[in-house]
Amino acid sequence: MTDNPNKDQAEYWGAAQKWIEFQDGLDATLEPVLAGTLGAAGLKPGEAVLDIGCGTGMSTMTAARLVGPKGRVFGADISELLLGRAMVRAADAGLTNIEFKRVDAQVHGFEAAAYDAVISRFGVMFFAGPVAAFGNIARAVRPGGRMAFMAWADLAENPWFEIPRLAAVARVGDMPAVEQQGPNPMAFADRGYVCDLLDRAGWQDISVSKVQVDLTPPGGPEGAAGLACRVGMAARVLQARDGSEADARAVEAATAEALAAYDTPKGIRIPAMLNLCTARRD
């Protein structure tokens, strides 16, 4: 790719070995998020689907099963490392109606009007130019096609992020402020902002609604804390402040203690506030 407006994100996700290491725990944790996204997308047998930010492939594989052998799913991601793992998983599952490819969805030349639906499980908040990105994605969708994705709502309403972050800040200090609507996990917390950028990108029938789901991390408070601290806000704080392994262990211990409040007979259930975004193409 010669035009690479998302170079920083390509470098970050290109080295995301930890997302492979923790893929099973992340997939289990985010299963309710994926279910809500796919429910809103309403995928049907035989449809063609574009999965943006597919990562290690769980969303793509689940969509492939829904559309069946006469359908097809294109899994797009900026990380070759994550896509390599996704390809192995799909092959192991015997799914032949999937294509994975390393692309920057903001500038990639997708086949025009080729897809019935676009989905994303937390994969669209990292574009340098979101209006350009969603406009480019829109051109790949046939008239009448639709899009559904989930994004995080306010940080303060998401203990999955906020508890580990506060534990890390208490241990090593805060990280430098990031641009609220720049490429980051919380970039689409403002529902009005998301509606506006989708409108400017050429989408219609736009809806951005606040929904609550319960995240379901495995392993009890300790397992949930280990996962939340290694791939979320706490990890970013520790990296920015050059935290040590001892710091990481202390942050995990404090997080596990706080997450025990969400333990139930069925396992950890952490309430998450999300923005469910849907739109259509004329």
C-alpha cells in the first residue's frame, strides 16, 4: 500500500502478538458483543459480508456460518500477524467461504457494490480519517445493503476498562492525554459524533443507540484481571510509564480484587455500555 494514512495503527497492530496469545479469552469475553452485532446485521444465507477489523477471525468465522456455503465473507484487517492466525483458525474449522486479506479499509480498493452487509466487532475506531474510511466502505456495499458495528460508550461506564486503568494510574501515574476522537478504543463514545461522520460518509438510515451487555471473561476474578490488564487501558498506561513486571502484577492484583464484585455462580459478568451503530446504503 503506497497510501497509508493509518501507518501508526499498522505498526501497533502489526506487532500485536498478545492479541493472539489471549485470543480465546478475548473471544469468550466479547461473545455477547459479537452476538449483538450480528443480531443487528441480520445476516442471511447466501449473503456477501465484509468484516472490518476482523483480527484473529472469530467474527468472520461466525458470520461465515450464518451465511452458509453459498455466502461469502471477506475478513479485512491491517495486521498480517492477526490475519495469519485467522487463516489457520478458519482452515481448522473447515470454513471455505472466507477470504482474509491485509488491507487498510480507509483506502483499499474494495470491489464496488459487492457486499450485502458490513460488520465489525470493535474494529472501526482506529481510522485516521473515519469519514474517508466509512465512505470507502460504503462504496463496497450494494444499494440497500447495511452495516452494523459496536463501539465502546463512555470510559466511566465501562468497568472492564476503567477499573484496570485506575489501578495502573494509582501504581505508576497517568499516561499522556490522547485526542478524544482520534484513533483509540473510545473514539466513538459520542453518539452524535458517530451519526455525523456516517452521514458525511454517505450512509443513510443511521442509528446509534446505547446498549448494555455483560462481558463474560473466563477464569474468575484473577483470569478476568489478567486479561483486562494485558490488552486494555492498563497495558497502555504501563507502557507509557515504562511500568515493570512487578507493576503489572500489582495492577492485576488490585484489578482482581475490584472485579470480584462482579463474580456470580455463572462466572464473571461485567456490565459494559456500548454504542450499537447501524446504517444503510441507498
